[in-house]
Amino acid sequence: MTKRAIAAGVATAALLVGSAYAADLRVGMGAETTSIDPHYFAGFGNIQIDLAIFGHLVNYDSKFRIMPGLAESWKSIDDKTWEFKIRSNAKWHDGSPVTVDDVIHTFKRIPETGLKQFAVYVVDKQIVKIDDKTFHLKTQVPNPLMPNNMAAFALVSKKHSEGLATEDFNSGKAAIGAGPFKFVEWVKGDRLVLTANPDYWAGKPGFDKVTLKPIGSSASRVASMLAGEVDMIEKVPAPDIAKLKQNANLTVVQTPSCRVMMLHPDASRESSPYVTGLDDKPIRNPFRDSRVRMAVSKAINRDAIVSRVLDGNGVAASQHLAPGLFGHNPNIKVEAYDPEGAKKLLQAAGYGQGFKLTIHGTNDRYDNDGQILEALGQMLSQVGIQTKVEPLSLTVFFGRLYGKVEFSLAMAGNCPGTAEASSSLKEFVATFNASDGYGIYNAHRYSNPRIDAIIKEAVSTIDDPKREKLFQEALAAAIADGIPIPLHQQMNTWAMRKGMTYEARTDEMTLVQFARPN
Amino acid sequence: MTVFIIRRLLQSVLVVVAMTLIVFFGVNVIGNPVDILINPDCDKICYAAAMKALGLDLPIHEQYFIFVKNVLQGDLGRSFILGIPAIKLIVSRLPATIELAGMAMTMTLVFGIPLGLWAGLRPNSTSGRMIMGFSILGFSLPTFWVGLMMIMVFSVELGWLPPTGRGDTVTVLGLPFSFLTLDGLSHMILPATNLALFHIALVTRLTRSGVRETMLMDFVKFARAKGVSSTRVIFVHVLKNILIPIVTVLGLELGGLLAFAVVTESIFAWPGMGKLLIESITLLDRPVIVGYLMLIVFMFVAINLAVDILYSALDPRVRVQGSSR
């Protein structure tokens, strides 16, 4: 009897303690924050934090579509001028209003700070102050992506950051933003503590106090979730998703990612470094022939990769731009698995007897990337391309892929930074040109003047429907030519304790301001 | 003696120089950090700006000479990713690693020596055999697997101990330590045990073989014949004699504990130097990798030197000569 009473008392006490903590959120993060200075380094773990503390002029919603942020509205006045209006109720954490002077200060600070990675969004734009809350941005050439560009970086306060260095942000001195959370404390590698900003323009966020803990090892992250050490985790690894879904104490939310995996065939060189004939003698590069590229596409059983290798945590892709993003072409169909068709195409191209190939990819960057590569190797071998698989660490892989262009067929993924088709086309499909940024990720070294012309026209067309049509046309032409070969979309997965909610985001971001305690 | 120490110091300078060369050029061969760090929207101009900001636009040998020049002025460079001085970053992670290693070392002594004594004195008993059996497991099971299993059992299933992180800390002399708070201590138990397991097994086996060997020595037989109590024989005569090799090994193991807690720190998200090293390697943060390894080389050289000097002081039969190792 007494024992029972004590047990009941303890249980009640535990419940009370539980509810006292209800407005606190502890999140196990996969990507670590490396700096509080939002302009130092464009790492994933940094951008999610600067969205919480500082805020951007333009935001993305959970479907990766632009929506108003610190700027309440914008419009293009003429081909080369955009007008932005800052929200009247946007305030810095000290209560002072966000003004155009802060935007001017931010534009000045970005090209001088850190790795200068955000400079690309501001250097070609001239800013003209109209009044405290209105400014114009002028460019030399029409820039339809102005709102997307303004979504890429955080605003900092002139009053609180002028003349201050990255260290002052890290210590909290300059970490006065206009975002939903205020900076409390940052212990590098251990925790970042934030507290709700009651005067945030969109209202107070759901949790009063948020602690972000970097837990890089995904197995440990899952274990911390199971042990209740954290309330929510991001980047749940594919093999653990099914187990967490069955757990009655947890909620798992998922959405297909903006990140699409693809294969880059070497489409231009006379002979390709990792292709030989069956007798190991060098042969002419087969991937110059679009029939061979399409044969590779037909040889891939995308549904099997998604259902077997990824346990269903993915979606077969028709093109290297995710559905729902501006410019995606719904008329392009997912290439059906057709090994006989692939063999026929190889025959027609003169490679009926097959050839030897080594494919490359990462084993530490994407979901189950090493196993996917193995599966691809087997599928290609089945249609007569004798394939060896060479997975590499990301530290080695990307420099060799996009920098030195060393591979014959390589797997990589992309989520367009601008949330629409221009980077997918301009960077991956357009003819490589080192000086203007066209084709910088065109590891195929593919060059098609007709597609180039459509892309060039599209990126300077301000009219949205017209631009979207041009993008779709260019995408259809490139995909039909096997550049690149789309594979699948990854799945973004979060797990959290029962009771709280978080809407899964296409852009992979964990934005604590959108987490709710109920 | 002085000549010996000077010689050793000169040798260690050579080791450090060779190490910086290897790491500096090695990291450079792996890849270009800008390829990993770069914003995907970046064009050629932006790429060049990032290269320049990190000093990577110069030829590698010039980068090395600049690095050497700065090191001689006490500057190891700034972390590419965090923008703060590499040495400051490494030192800021040092307390966490030191307390974890210290805890693991304490566990090693507290468990390893008594278990080894027991097993050495009763080699044929069930308990003695069991201790040896477990020590084989401690040796052979991989650290990452044991760590994950410990998390699964003690944190997830039983809910006794927290799985990751460092918990509350108390600042002593300006440094944060977590072994002084109950919460911090509970966070420390699992990673420290995980780290100590291998070393406990090692010390257990060393102690056991030492005990078995020494028990057969004439002076032990003589002491027994003289009627000295067996407690005194074991804890004074035997233990004193077997401790010399154990102390030597432990000295070196301490270096290993400090330098290579990488796996344990990653699994338990313990914010120490090992976790920093792994993060820096995945992002090719060269100044931090080089700085860390230089620190470790210095530490090992210092520990070895101290062990050599102590050894000659402890054992008069060993004479340190200029020509010896």
C-alpha cells in the first residue's frame, strides 16, 4: 500500500517535472554549427542557425517555395530593378527596427567576411535606399532570381555588428538578430542554446528554450532519441527508419528531398579514363553516344534501388530537379527498367559485345551511397557493361569529379541552392565555361548549343510562366539526351517524441522555429 | 644526462618537422577543402575568392613556408571552417579529453590491478579463468561496437545513463569540467568505461603474468619461509616488483588515451579533441589537423622522455648514456 502510494507520488512528480520541461526542446543535430557569424561559412549547420537567430529577407516554406521573410513584399519595377519592402514590425532583439541601413551594411559586410561564399548574391547588385523600409536593387542584366538570391543570406544589424569580427558573433556579443530565437550560449561541439524571441514578427515560436546538440554519428543520434536524451533528431539514417516508426513513443515525419541523385556520364572525351574494351585495350569513349547513355538509364531498376537498397525511403526520379520546384517538367517520365531495350541500344551503338567500366561515387555523403553504387554496378553488368565499383570518401571524390573531371561514370546528388531550375541547368547541363559560371558542375563536359541558347534566354526572362516553359523545354532536351542520368530523390526524415510536431521540409533544414510542443 | 636530454629534444624537433611535412602535403593530396566547403552557387570568381581567403591560391611549397614562418612565431594558422586560431580551438577541447582520459586511467588502475592480482594468485580457479576470458573480450571487441552496445543497453533499454554529450560543467580555474557535477559524472561513465575497457584488459593481463612470474621467485619463497603474512607478501613484495613494467606501459597508454579517443568521442558525442580531429578531417580543415598532430607528437615525445628519465632514476641498473636509444 505504502509502496504503491510512494510509486504514485514519484509518478506524479515525474509528470510535473515533465510538464515543466514541455516548453524546452533538445534537438540532436547531424550537421554541426561551425560559426554563429552567418556570413563566415555557408555550411548547412550554420544556415539553419542563422535562420533561427538572424532571419533572411526572403524565406523558403517547407515545400522549398519562396515566401516573405524580413521583407514583406517585393516586385520587379523594370527588367533591371527590383523593389523590396521591409516589414514594419521587424525588430532586432534589442527592440530597434530593421531598416534599409542594415541591408546596406549586410551587403557591405558579406564580401569582406570569412570564406566570402555569399558574395555571389550581392556583388553584382547596386542598392538604392528609397526610405527606411524600402530599397531598390539594380543589376546590369535582368535577374529573375532576385527574391531567391535575397533568401540565401542572413541580415545582420548595423548597430550591433559594425566593425565587429566573427569572434564577436561566436561569443554572442554581435549575435543580435531579428529572428525567432535569441542567442544564449554556444559551447562549440557540445551545445547551442537559444531562447524564444517574444517580439518576433511572426509571433513567439512554439518552444521557450531550444538546445541544439551536435551528434554526428547517426547511430548515436538514433540511440539518443530512443533514450530520451533529445526530443527530436534530424537525418534519421535509412536503416533505422522502420524501427523508429514502430516505436509507440515516437513520431516520424518524412518528405521527398530536393536532393536528386544522378549519374554523370563522360560525354565528350575521345577516350574515357575508366573505360576499356573487354580485352583491356583502350577503346573509343562509348558515352559520347547518346544511345549508350540512354542504355545505362534503361538498365537501371530505380524502383529496386528505392525499395531494396533504401527500404522505400526514396522516390524514383525522372529528372535532376525535384517535383514541386520551379521549372520541373511533369511531362518527363521516369525511365522504365528495360534491360532488353538497353541491350538493343548498346547493339545499335556498336557496343553489343559490351565493354569494361569503373563507376565512382561516395560512400559517406548520401543515403546508402556505397550500396547504391554496388547495385548500379550489378545492373550495368547485367546488360553487358562489365562494371567495377569504386566508392570514395567525399573529401577526395568531389574535387576529382567537378574539379579535375576524372571519371567515366560517377554518381552525385544535387539540391539546387536557388530552389528552381536555373542552377540544375546552368551548372550541370550548359557548356562548361570557367569564367562565367556556366557548366561548372558539367562533369559530362556535354555541350549542346541549342540547349545553351534556351538556358541563356531563360535566366534573363523576368516573366515567370515564360521562364518556367523555357526551363522545362531545356530539361526535356537534356534528359532525353542522357545528360545527366537521373536516379532517385532522397527522403528527408525526422524523428521526435510523441506529442510534438514538426513539418518535414523538402530542403533538409531543421528549423526549430517551426517545431511545436503540441 | 643533460646531453641525453638535448639529444632527445633535437630528435623530437626532427620528428615534428617530418610530421608537418607529411601532414601538410598529405592533406593537400587528398583534396582541396574549397571543393567541399564551397557554396554550390559559386562561380569562378567566388571560388577564387575563397581560395585566396584560405591562402590556398599559392603553390603548395609557398603555403608550407608561410606555415613554417608562422609556426616559428607561435601561430599555427586559423581553422578554415571556424575562422579562429587552430591552437586555441584545440586547447579549448583539451579539458574534455583530459578528464575523460583521466577517468579512464583511474578505472584502468582501480579495476585492472586488483583483477590481475586475483587472476594471478588463483590462476586455476573459475573466477580467475573468467577474468581472463573477459579480458580477451576487452582486447578483441571493437570499441565502436562496444560503445553502441553500451548505449543500447544502459541508455535505451535500462535508461540508467545518458547516451551522448557532456552534461553540466563546473568552471575551475577558467576551464569547464564535468566530473564535478552529478549530471556531468553520469554523462562520463559510459564513454570513460568504453575508453578504459581495452586498457583494463591490458593491465589485468600484465599484472597477472607479473604475479605468476614473481610468485615463483626465490625472494617470495624466502619471505614465506620466514613466516611473513601472505597479505604482506602480495601487497608489498610482489606488487612492488610487478609495478615497474605496469607503470611504464601506463605512461605510454596515457598518451594513447589522450590522443586517440577519436572513436569513443565520436560515438558518445563527447566534445573533446578526438571528435574535433574527425570533424576536421572530413572537412579537410588542414590547420586544425596539422595543429592537432603536432600537439600529439610533442606530447608523446615528452611522455617518452619523462619515462626514460624516470626509468633511470627508478632503476639504478639502467644508466642513461648518450649513445643509448
